[in-house]
Amino acid sequence: MVFDYEITKKGASDIREIQLWVTVDNGMTWQEAATVKPGQPLRANLGKDGTYGARVLIISGSGVFSVAPKRGDKPDVTVVVDTVRPEGRLSGVRPDTAPQLFWSGEWFGGQ
């Protein structure tokens, strides 16, 4: 999955890297999922199906970084990964109108 990001402010030392942090429990725990250089796509393999929260951490050339996510922080975005192909089957048939009979293209139905 590719996450879009935008650097809105930077200092004289420029930007060293961008990190993607994810949570599977709405911010109770956080884990680093990807690290890229500025301008590179921020890609992460989230693994299995589920609901993921995400936050970006930007680190300057001098090592100063935006606020890292901590326990209880809410994610900036939420992503639902669902790769399960839905399945179903007919479980029965029930009429929803009066019975109808077609014969030779003409209708002979009830009211």
C-alpha cells in the first residue's frame, strides 16, 4: 500500500527521512512500518486483513523530528485492508407477488 505524504515545513538541515508508523489497536501501541528518503513513495506491506491507523514521522537532517506517536495517540488516517472475496448462495425462493403464468408470450396472471 502506498501512503501519500506532504512536507509542510523544514529547516536549514533539510529532511533526512520519512517514517510511517502504524497501529492495529487504535493507538494503544505503535510500530514503525516503513522508512524512506524524501521524495520516495512511502510503501508499507500491512500484512493481513484488518483496520490500521497510520501516522507519518518526519526527521530532519540534524535529527530533529516531528512528534512520534505514543500510547493513546489517535492515528492521522485509518485504512481498512479487506482482501476476502465475498461469497453467498441462494437459501430459498419466496414469491413477492401474486403467481403469474406466461404462455405463448401472453400474460395470464393473478391480481
